[in-house]
Amino acid sequence: DDYKIVSENKMYTFENSEGYAGMTVSGAVPSALEKAKKVAGIDFMGKVRLSKPSTAVEFPVSGECEIRIYAVSANKEEVRSLVLNDGENHIISFNSTGWADVDGSAAVYKYNGDAGNIKISANSGVDVYGIEVFSKRLEEVIK
């Protein structure tokens, strides 16, 4: 049997409901922005504020993947972190004090589990502008 590596890249954004199709947003309302916000070099036109454990976004993964969360602290003086839950809570820090004047950064997490759901939340205000999922899988080549 011959196999090939198939790469998948999914970017969830929050400017409209099509941007986060396949994702569940709970306890928070995504909102469109009047002007683009640059986070880690990417322009985003929407965000969702995660401010406590009950505000979260949840999305499916097909197995091992790299997850990048483009986010900025909602407080210009506090560095805040995100909580990623894949069955267990993992604290993910990122360099992001600031509001509109800060570029923000991507928090990166390498997930090594099976297919399932990933939930992202925060213990205090973090504005999330996008979530990107990179995965690779082996696929049999049909002859």
C-alpha cells in the first residue's frame, strides 16, 4: 500500500458566523471590528473575549496537531494566560499585554492526542482574534 501525507490547515476567525463554523462559542459573543487588528502579523476583523472559565470556544481536532491562538490581554498592564483543555487543563502563556497599540502574539500548543474536542478558556479577560489548527495525517493512495 502507498501512503501520502495530507496537511490540513483550519483558521477560525470571529468577524462573522462563517468564520467559526464548526466551533462552539459559549458564554461570550463574537464581535466584528471597525478596523483590522494585527496579531502576530495577521490582520483580523473580529474577536471574542474570554473572561472566565465559563466563557470558552471549543473545536474538533482529528488527532495530533499544532494549535495557534492569536490573542491579546484585555488589560494593558497584565499579562494573562489561556487555559487549553483536552481532557486536562494546560495553562498557555503568550506575550500580550496591551490593548489596541500592541501587536499581540500567537500562543502555540502541540496536541498529541487522538481525535476529539479542544476547549480554550481564560481565568480573566483575553481577546482571542483567531485560532489556527495545523495537522498532518497519512492517507492511503487509491490506485
